[in-house]
Amino acid sequence: MAQAHAREAIRLNPNDPLNYRVYMGISLSQIAEENWLGLKETAQKMSAFHNTVTVFRLNELVAEMALGNVERAKELARIHMSREPDFSVSMFREMRVRISIAKPEIYDAYYTMLTAAGIPE
């Protein structure tokens, strides 16, 4: 239901510069549902709004890993690390600790996929 309302908000005002926030909400629910294909699509749409925001790129990377597209995920990890060379999974884990809409084991899988793609622990 929440995703439907969010998508309706985007449909009604597709050029709103704050739509990336709506996409962020959609992506959080997709992570909680383990809807990796939906997460990939949402991450790509979010990147169209703000391609410099870390979480958008990482969501796409994780979705690619979960969908079995390991080489694409590794490519996204290399791109990410070239833009943010000091980034690490542990740093990201500390940022995400405040987000508790998904079961902890889902985020553990998320972090594991980041590491497997080449993001340093």
C-alpha cells in the first residue's frame, strides 16, 4: 500500500526535485521484502535524480549481486570506490543502523553482498 501511494505521488508530480526521497522510501520497502529486481529498477531511477548519492549506487550493486549479476556488481563496486576511495562496509553499517524497517538478517545479507562485490569491510 505504501509503495502504491509513493508511486502515485511520483506520477502526479514527476518533475519534483524531491522525488528521490520517495524513491528512497520505495527502495527501503523493497529491501525489507527482498525484492531485488524492484530494488535494481528503483536504484536506476533514483540515480537519474541524484547520481552522486552513495546509497543509490549501493542499492543497485546489491540488487545486481542478489540477481546473480556478479560481474556487473563488481563493476559498480569499482566505480563506487573510484568516487569514494575511503568508503567501507563498516562505515556504511554505522550509517544504516538507524534504519530498522527490515530484519537484521536482511541487512547482514546486504552488507555481505557489498563485501563480495569488492567494497572493503
